[in-house]
Amino acid sequence: MADDTTSRCLSCGFETTSRDDWETVEAPPLGALTQCPECGSTDVYTRG
């Protein structure tokens, strides 16, 4: 992610610009999804 890209969890509001702060989870057949480290939600919005 670029420095000006921000990702936010739509469930709990966790927000960060660092890609390293997010986790991933495998969800077949979708593949890898971004997962919030605070609440475990995969409902994440990225803007930048």
C-alpha cells in the first residue's frame, strides 16, 4: 500500500495506513481476505 492509503474496519472502526497491521484469512472459494486484527471482521474498506 502507498503511504497515503488507509484501511478501516467497518465493524469496529480500527484504522491504519500500515499493511503489516492487518491479518489475512483464507476463505475458499474467495481466496485470501483482509481480516481486522481487533475484531476479526473481513468487512474492510481501503481508500487512498
